[in-house]
Amino acid sequence: MKQINIMGVPFIHINQRDFVSLLDKRITQHEKTFVITANPEIVMKANEEADFMNYIQQATYVTADGIGIIKAAKMLGNPLPERVTGYDTMMQLLDVANEKSYKIFLLGAHPDTLHKTKEKIEKKYPNIQIVGSNDGYFDWDHNDIAERIAAAKPDITFVALGVPRQEKWISENFAQFDQGVFIGIGGSFDVIAGTVKRAPMLWQKLNIEWLYRLIKQPSRWRRMLALPRFAFRVWKNKGKSL
């Protein structure tokens, strides 16, 4: 697959629909897959922390989850088709999983959020087999989560531990699995559970979903400082190899 390199991060050149189709194909072929959906904040973190860049490089696919990535690729002369977000990928994978009776494992979030997420999925997607789950409050060095997943052999494991824990967890445990898609999906369980609302469609279409999140969660302002730094870095290196 064609890749577009932005500051050392290799983004797959693909649209949302085709990406979900690609993951479905890999599931049917029993090929294990590590997916990271990256925005400008993640790219900056990867450039500032060697360990995190290592997680990025181990991924099977990195998708452009953020309008900043799309604009940067265009500015650098290598445009990407569109955003491929973690939330949209999850929701479309759930549709596919329901159609094909796939098995899934849910990892992450607060226990109450995880419980509500399971209930919502079971109600809306009756053909999906939830073969296991674990909230995000576990002892990192002493747990049997990977062993349980390996035994259950889910087709898809949704990891909602937030950045960088979800990428770290998948990277450290990926070798233990023989098959399945493993994708970090941040706060998507909160949206499914209804504890957090996603930006209205108009905000999404205007590519200002990040602003909606900031308004709803002002504590995110420190994280948003990565955006202007990312934009300056891309502008400064326009016409050069990043």
C-alpha cells in the first residue's frame, strides 16, 4: 500500500471505506493487524519520544485521524484522500462484524463505561460475539489480558486506553497473537456509552471537531499546543524531506 511520510510517520494512502474493507479482508485471511490512528498531537509525540516512535513504526497501518494531517500532506505535495478516524473505523467495523458474526474483545475505559458500551453493542449488533472484555484500570505488569485474548481469538480487539497506553499495550503484546485486528480507539467507548458526545455532524464536516472537544473539555488546551508546533514544523519543512 502507498504511504505518505510526515515527520517520520508513515500514513497509509486510503479512504475510510476502503480501509475498513482492507481490515475485513485481513480478518478473513487470518492476518493479524496493528492499527494506529494518528493526529498531529501523536506525530509530535512520536518525534519527541523515541519509545513512542517505535510503537508507531511497529504498526501495520497508520491512518490520518485529524484534519491537520490531511492539510499537512497536501502542503507537502503528497495529499491523502481523507481522514480515517478511530471512531469511524470502529463503528464501521462493528457493522461488518455484525454482518459476519465476528468475535470482538473490548479493552479499556472506566468499568461503568465499559459495561454500558457492551450493553449498547449487544443491543444494536446482536450477531457480534463479545468474547471478552477488561476495563482500563489494571496492573500493567501483572495481568492475564493478553493470554485471555490469545485464547479467545477475537477477530477484532478494540483498545481504548488512550494515547500512548493503547499503542504501548498493543506493541508490547502483539507477538502473542496469531490473528485479528488490534486498533487503538481512544475515547470511543465513552461516545458509544453516551458519557461523552461526539461533535455534531456540521462541526465534523467543517473539520473543526477538535474545537468542539476543546470547548467541551477545556482541560485539553495543553494537548492542543501541539497543533501550532506541528503546523510550524510542516511549514518550515515544506519542499524538504521530512
